[in-house]
Amino acid sequence: MGSRMDWEASIQNICNYLKDINILEEGDTIGIGTGRTIKRLVTCLDIKNIKAKTFVSSSFETMLFLKTLGIRSVHPASIDELDVYIDGADYATRNLELIKGGGAALTTEKLLASASKKVIIAIDQGKLINNLLGKPIPLEVIPEAVSIVKKKLSLLGLRAVEREPASGKRLPVISDTGGAILDLDASQWSKSPRELEDTLKRITGIVETGLFLDLVDILIVGYPQEVQVYRKR
């Protein structure tokens, strides 16, 4: 019960900070990420009452959520640039490096982040870590390439497993963009996250990785009593 209350207080503090910096006034096109944190922030920020804004959904889940609030959003294919992209993360470091993809929307999330003038990530304190490589890293893979990709990863000393649906069915989770989601154990990787990202992107069949490097402008970490803010230098 206490941890839930701490989470609510942390997200409320993030919301208050975002209101203080008038984040929704910084542009006309705003990308909305996927996940529990972003849903809570969207509700808290009351974006349905913001006029003359175009909201871009990072997933079908987000589009449906916004619709329940009476907010119309557009598909990423209809825009070529965003002013602001706001999202959560599975994990983040103080160096503004992220792991994302727990909601299986990593490819579209990274697409929107890369097209945005400003990227803001909000997390609670439990997601702030020192070493990204100690956590599972989501990969989106062409379904036909899953076995081949897993073999190539094994030759690098890496192990990936298909993510199974919460229902327990023996099927991989499939993203909105049609890719199979794998979770990579990179704990034995001895080089940097950047070198891992570069290596993974050279493997045919991997569409995208959940490593978000050099994309974040502001990381907001919520605590029950305050927020800490890390900015790109």
C-alpha cells in the first residue's frame, strides 16, 4: 500500500513540475508515449482542455486511452516533426540513457523521440539505475528472423528469449508494427551500451532495440517529496 502511495505522490510531483515549466505550451505537435506513467501524467495534466494542439500517439494502446478521455490523436505517419515528445521508461541512468520497450512500442517510441525537438522522460525513483546492461533489453525482430537472430546473438555471448503474452499462450508478443518482441540478456556484454546498440543494429532481422541513447533532453525523476531533473549538457 505504501509503495503505491509513494508512486502516486512521485507522479504527482512530476506532473506539478511539468505544469510549472509549461511543457504543453512549447509547441503545437506533441507526441505521447505508452505505459502506466504516461497515462497518469496525461490525466493529471488535463491535456484534453489544451486548445490547438496536435497529439501523436506512440501506440494503439495510447490512441485508445486518449480517445477515452475525449482526445483525438493522429498516427505517426501523418507528421514529419514533433515539438515535444513525452514518455516514461523502463529504466534510466543519470546520463540520460534509457531502456524502453516494456509496452512493446519501442520502434514507434524511438521514431517519435528521434523526430522531436525536445524529448522529456518521466520516471519514478525505482527506475533510476546505474547500469543499463544489468536489465533486460527489448528487441523488435522481424518474425521470420527470430531463430536466426537468436543464433547470431548467441555467437556474441548474448541470450534473447521471445516475450510471451500475459495470457501465458506460447506465442511471442507482437508489436503494433508487426515485429516479434524479444528480451535480451546483455549482462555478459563487456563493452558500452553504445557499442552494444551498434552491434545489434548490424544484425539483419533486428528492426530496433530498446536502448535509447543520445535522444533525451530532460529526465525527470519523481520522489514522494520532490523531483530531480537531469538535462542534456
